[in-house]
Amino acid sequence: MKQAILESDDQMEILYHLSKNPAEFRRIAALPPRKAFKAIVDLEESLTAPPAKKDEAPPTPAPRKQTQAPTPITELTARHTAPVDEAAQAVKDDDFRKFKQIEDARELKKLRRA
């Protein structure tokens, strides 16, 4: 009986079960060695076997709750544009008069700061 328990993969479960059931321990101890070995193997199988499943359907998951949050904003786009330099735009448009006005205003602003 000792050798059968030592060779088992579930030694602790077998020993715990036998300690909780001393009558079964005495019954197995009184058996001849081969029958005791078979009894330990049978006990091991009964202890490690998964519980018998009933013919029940698997539990259905709980339905998801509908949120009260508003729908997310979809128009989140970045529209970065560089500031337009009016003097450069006037040069592109071949408007020398406007270019001269802008540059004169900038020059006058610089002179007033100084």
C-alpha cells in the first residue's frame, strides 16, 4: 500500500482522503498487496476524475447593457495650415503695390519699436 501511494501522482489527495476516511484506510490495509495496489489506483482515479457533467446547456452570457453615453464625435481631423505671409502672397499674385504697403508697414513698425 505504501509503494502504491508513493508511485502515485496525487499522493497528497490520496493521503488526505484516507486520513478523513479511516474505515476505508483499514479496508485497503487488510487487502493483499495486489488488490491494495488496485484499490489505491481506483481511489486515485475517483479523486482526480472530473465531476460528472449533467445534460445541461452551458450558461448563456449575460446580455450587454446598452450605454447611455452619446455617440462619439466622428469629425476629429487636424487641419494644420501654416500662417499665410501676406507679402509672399502679394509677390505670387504679382501685386507690387500691396507688397510695398506690407513691407513699408513692417519697416515702420520696427522703427517705432527701436
